[in-house]
Amino acid sequence: MASRFVRSSKYRHVFGRPTRKEQCYDNIRISKNAWDTNLVKVDPPRRARRKSGTSLTSAKANPTYLSVNWEASGGGAFAVIPLNEKGRLPEQLPLFRGHKAVVLDTDWNPFDDSLIASGSDDGKAFVWRVPENFTLRTEEGEEPRDVAPVKQLSGHSRKVGHVLFNPAAANVLATSSGDYTVKLWDVEAGSPRLTLKHTDIVQSLSWSANGSLLVTTSRDKKLRIWDVRQEAPAHVAPGHAGAKNSRVTWMGEHDRIATTGFSKMSDRQLGLWDIRDPKEPLGGFQMLDSISGVCIPFWDDGTQCLYLAGKGDGNIRYFEYEHDKFEYLSEYKSGDPQRGVGFLPKRGVNMHENEVMRAFKTVNDNYIEPISFIVPRRAEVFQGDIYPPVVGTKPAMSAADWFEGAEGLPPKIDLESVYEGEEPTEIPPSSKPVSRVPSSSTMLSSSKKDPEPMQPKLAELEPLKEPPQPSPALRSPPPSMKEQTSSIAALASKFDDKEASSSGEDDTSSFEEVSKPIERHHAKPPEKPTQTTESAAITRKLSSPISPTKLAAPVSPSKPASSAPLPSSSQPPAANLPGSMDQITLQDIKTLLETQSRTIGVQSEKIALLTAQVDRLKNTIGDRM
């Protein structure tokens, strides 16, 4: 009964678990710049083979990082924090310096865990490489060394507000600027290759899964979907009507995008859009609340969940995408407001605790708190249904191929191999993972895509339209005149010496008793059916009309329809039959035929009676249901 009213979902009971203060990243000076950005970006870990006495990740061989926009003097800077260096950070630590103004945004290269890009208020974008064996803690008496950029991308005339790497091609970077343009860079060459012109400042941008399309929102309240290599928007549609900032995220490999913004009455809204017809959101805008902070959307393609983190409040809502709408799951609530939030990519979560997502939120601008979103179930073995394959560290194409028009999805890795501590197993993007224990969802999806097993069942159901007559109810073909004559002669010769006794028993004998001694030499007599068997056979035949030919066919005396005694008139006059074939007259044959006709009439009445009874039973059962 519960399934009628409660939607079934694996993630309906996902909860957010905060981290103790000593396990957070403390003593951080987060930038106080008012530019609308996430402030925090997370680099996923690279897994290594598990060894005895060591963990899956190592700070030296397999670095994992967290980037934070830093409040620094003498130009802009940001910090890179190894995720395993928790607790209170040193007062002086190495920063990534090079910008002449405050850093507004950073983004990690999805295929190179040590490469990061930044955008600044000075109108430039830099590319940085994290040094090998990078750490924040230095030996006593040693001064921390700042990191310099390895590539400078100059081309914008105003501040660079957003930087975003292409999710499919290697070293392709998109940057948005206050000069109302979005430029696409070949990072290796250090030059812009394409330019997307807007009419106002770009507030948010997001790539499609194959990196061929880009969606942007801007201050002119327009939603644009770009075919970037054509340098022209494929669709331009009105977005959120409110005056405050709006955000957008592409929903993985779906042809859907999600936006957050405000209405004219300053209510926070959530919108789901079809990229093929983005004239208006599917089902209209969904109102969230009336809080004034911007909602930052994050899409998890593995769980098909959307996370909304509000700026200025401590809550993180999460929804599940199903049947072209967002189903509300739950909300993580905290009394500590957040200015910036970053989410760890799926290949970096702790699968041994069924962690499906991890967020890093800023608290009071002085420390960062990790929040784990966990599916509450036993975690003794790998849970394949909540950990599908994810994008690995190998791109689908190079930057040169992408600018020439190539498209494709990057290969994925099987998380089960990562769970076991082995080298990640690569899976082509077009194939499905090979699961050791297939989940119910996988079995259902395979049955939908492979309908062939249903065809034999449909073939079995087709003969029900005209069901074959059961063998007990089948009647032999009507005997010919020669067979009837032979049968009458045999009957007369058998009862020649018992004429007196047979005539005295005419009133009490039944049709069944007379038919027992009859034996036909031309065919074996079939077994005598009972009344129950013939009634059941008649009942099964009710779905098809009864043929008049079958009712009119003469019934063999060896197959009575009932054991109930019949009137004496139905008894064949065996005592009066002549003793030889020469004395048989036409009148005797007519008399026998009339007797058989009366027997058929009686049987027809019983069939009609049984038919009426079955109809009444059907009506009674139908009324009860």
C-alpha cells in the first residue's frame, strides 16, 4: 500500500552529514569581493592501487586539491589546499600569485588534476600548474614559496568573471568577461579561437556533456544555447524575470538544462528547460522560497540529482530528476550561512560509506566545512546501483580536433575497480558497465530495451481467440447410412432371445444402460465422459459461439451427456426389431432417427441451461469485482 502514495527512490532517504570542526579547513581568509562566484572549487582525487598499510589516496603521489579565492594584498591571489591537510592551516602559506587584481573565479582541468585556470578583475586569465609534492606546511625557518602561472591568456578588455574547462576536449577553456563576450581558448596555443558575443554581462555558463554546446545566462534576462563552433546562438529564450542573478547548469548527458533565478516578486525559482524548444520551462517555474540569496545549482549525473545551495543561508536542497520533472528529496539545514560552495566530482567520494556527494561550504569566511551526502544502507560490498560509471581522466579528443569540429563523449571508468583499490577500469562511453551483481534497475532497463522475450507469450495468447474444443467434448462425425444399418442389425441379433425381459424394462432402463453393450467393430469406442467433464468442456466453449452443425449432428449412443434417466420414449425399441437385415424397413430407420433427434433436443436443453448458469456466475463475479 505504501507504494501507492510514496514515490519509490533509492535516494529518498539521503541525508547530509556535517564534519567536526577539527576535521575542517580552518584559518582561511576568503575573498570578500562581491562578485557572484562559487569562491570554492574542488579537484577530484586520482586513485592508486591499494597497498598494505596505506590508504587509497596519498598526499604526495595522488594529490587532491581545493582552490579558494584568497583575500590578499598587493594584487589578486588564490590558495590551493590539499584535501588531506585538515585542521588549522599555517598563518603563512604558499599562494598562487600573478594577477594584478582580485581573483574572481577558478576551475580545475577535468583531465589533468594539477592544472587550474583563474580569471581576475585585471581582464586576464591565467593557467597554473600545481607543483609536485605540493604542501602548505613548510619546515621551521623556511619561507613559503608562491606559485607563478605557466600560461597567460590575454584578449578581454574588462574583468574575467568566469572560467570553465570543456568537459570532453583537452585544454579547451571558456572565459566570460565584462566586455559582453565569451571567448574559447586553445590553452596550449594560448590564443582565443572563437568569440560568442552577448548584449550584457554573462552571469553563468555551462557546457554540454560532449562539449559541443554552451548555455549562458546574462543580465539581460535571456537564456542562450550556443553552437559554439558556429559562434551563433541556436536558441535565445526569456529566462527568469527577476532583476537578481540567475544560474544555469547542463544536466549531464540529457538534453535538458536547469536554471535558478528570481521572479518579479523576488521569489527564488527553479526551471527545467528542453534545449530543443526552450521557449518556456517544462511545467513552468517552480517556486522555492522568498530568500534573497542566489541559488547555486550542481548536477550529479550519476544519481540524477540536482543540488541547490543558497548564498546567505545554510541550507542545501536536493532534487531527483525523473519523468521530466524535479522530485524534491530532502534538505540539509545548518545555522551557519555560506557564501561559497563547491562539490567534489563523483570519482572522489568515499564509496565505502555510501557517500554519493560531498560539498565544501565556506563558514564565516574563515573555515571550510565538508558535508557528506550519504545513502543510508549497509556498505559491506560495492553498491553498483548508486555508483554508475563516471568520466575518468582521459579526454575524448584534443583541442585541435575539437576546434575542427570533432564531437564525442570521454571514456568512463568503472567505480567498482576503484572501490576494490585496483587500477580504474575504462569503459567506452557508449557501453554499459559490467556489474557483478546486477541491480533491479539494470534488469528493468534491459527488459525494456530487449522486448523479444515477450513475443512467445503473445504468440501463446493468440489462439485464445478461437480456443480448440477439448477432447472430451469432441463428437465423432455422424455415421453413414451403412454404419447405422449395421449397428441396428447387430443390436437386433443381440437381443433376440430377451425380447420379453427387454420389453418389461422399457420404463425403468436409461439410455446409458442400453448403450453399454454396443460395440462397433469399425472403431474403438471412446471413454465415457462424466457429467462434470462435459459440463466443464461446455463452459470453456462459451467464449466462442456454438456451431449449429455440431448441435444437429447425431450423437453416438456410446457417449451420453448425463447419467440421469431419460423418458422411456428415448429408449430404442430393441424388442421389436426384426431378426435379419432383409426385414428392416424404412419405418424402423425413421423411428431410430426420431429417437436420436429427441435425445439431441434433450441435450441441447441441458447445454442451454448450463450456459445460463455460467452467465449468471460471470455476472455475479463481475458485480463483486
